[in-house]
Amino acid sequence: MPHELASLGPGPFTVAEAELAGVREPALRHGLKTGRLRRVVRGVYASGAPPDTLEVRAAAVALVAPAGSVVCGRTAAWLYGVDALAMGAHRVLPDVDIMVAAGRSASRRVGVFGSSGPLRNSDVVIVGTVPVTAPARTTADLARLLRRPDALAAVDAMLRLRVTTVNDVRHELGLFAGHRGVAQARGLLALASPLAESPQESRVRLRCVDAGFPSPEPQIVLRLLGGRFVARLDMGWRLLMRAVEFDGAEDHSTPEDLRHDRHRREAVEALGWGIAVVTSREVLSRTLEFERIVSELLAMPYQLSPQHPARGGWEGTACGRKRSA
């Protein structure tokens, strides 16, 4: 099988192109298993050797995006370097999100999620060889059409990359009067911050707001009076001297990680700060354990909004997966 794969080159290439080169599906599966191949997007493969660059991603998308369409939504964000997949959705490669101008029929091609909507010339840029919605338009669409926790995480990430600004996205939303999700997007823009360093930090911030707590300030830097650095906190309430830290399994699991966290938090508490630590279990749960932790930290009651996850507000998408925007 290895000699069959050699005829394909580095890629990217589609399954149909592989078959034309005499490479059948069993050889592709074997290549994936051994690491000689990787899936770039659904239905498109590449050699396992080349790095995952913007050029490779754009070339892969170009193979499955129908002529006359524009890459949008989660796929556009991915091309800009932002993972906008929903929580728990990383086990399966998503469809490629594309759109055509309003009045045209959305694509029904396998491996593609097609939609139609308003498209101006200024909404489209070229990434590699692929027409893609511009950063501000992409961010506005994510804020409108993803479910709230995923939308805020995506907006924060786009702002962190400095490919767009809140004002640019707000201007873009002004052109969507009467379209789905505009109210949600405007509410999320008021909370958005380029300082959030992970999707889960964005979700922690949103959960605090949905529980009726004041919105925490991201990335608070603590220094001694002489200016010596003590710690940088994930988020908190500076006047209350309280902070919430998110501990993900990747960065907070080894004995060294745990010792570092303990010493760091002891130094913060020595300055009079209180710290609550949460994990994905509390942040993504529909129970009220997260709210009890933060309520005790801040010494204030929680008041659940209609969008709170305990009331189903984080379930499903904001507006459903429809083929018009």
C-alpha cells in the first residue's frame, strides 16, 4: 500500500482524484492509520508530512467548494486560524461551510453545508485561491448563527488574532437588520474581549453573566508595589479582589503543573485575593455547581437568565442550521 500512496504526491487531493490515480479506499484508510495521510477537510486528504499551513488548508477547501461560492462561517474562521467548532464536536470533521448570494440555490453537495445570503463585494476576500468572507463578515456570521457559548469563544478568538475589531463587526451587523441572530450577536459583542486565551475562558465568562454575576475582567495582572510580577489571573473582579481560574486537563494535570498552580495561587491569596477554580465539568454542566462556586466566592446570589445552560440556553444552535442567512 505505501507504494500506491507515493503516486499521489503531497496533496491535497480528493477521494475521486485518488481513485483516478489507482488508489482505493483501503489504501487511504491504511495511510491514515499509519500517519502517511491526514484528512484536511471532509473528503480531502494530504500527505502527513507537509505542515498544516494556511496554503494547504485553502487548497483543500478549493477542491470541494463549488464554483461561484464563498467559504464562510466555521470554515472561514478555520482559514483565519480560529477553531469555531462546537463544544465536543472535534471527533468528526465538519462539513465545509460555503454560501452563495441571496436568490441563488444553496449547494447540496456531500461534505458541504451550503447556504445563501446577502453578499457584497466588500464581504469577500481571497485566501490562497479561495473566495472567503472577510474577517468582519465572518465574525458577524459566527456571532449571529452559532450557539451563544461557541459564538462568544469564536468572536473572542477572532479579536485576539487582530484580524477584525468590535467596531468593524458592529458595523457589519448594522447591515443585517431583520436577519436571524442579530440581537444575540450584539449582546455577545458587548461581552467580547481579545484577552480571552481559550474557548473555555470565554465560556466561563459567559456563564458568569448568564448567572447574573458581573462580567469578569479577563487576564488580570497582579504585581507587588515595587512592580514585581506575581501572577496573571484568567479573569476576575479587581475591586472585589476575587478571581475565577479555569483548569484544563492539558495544562493542569501533571505533578509539576499541580505544584506550580499551588505555589502560584498561594502567592495570589497572600495578597488578599480569593480564587475559585473550575473545570470543564462545572462549566459545561447543566447543574448549578458552577454558580454555587462563584456565588460563594463573590458572596452574592446568582440569578439565572433565560439563556442560562440550566434552562437549556446553551443547547442547540442560536438559530438552527438553515440554508439561508
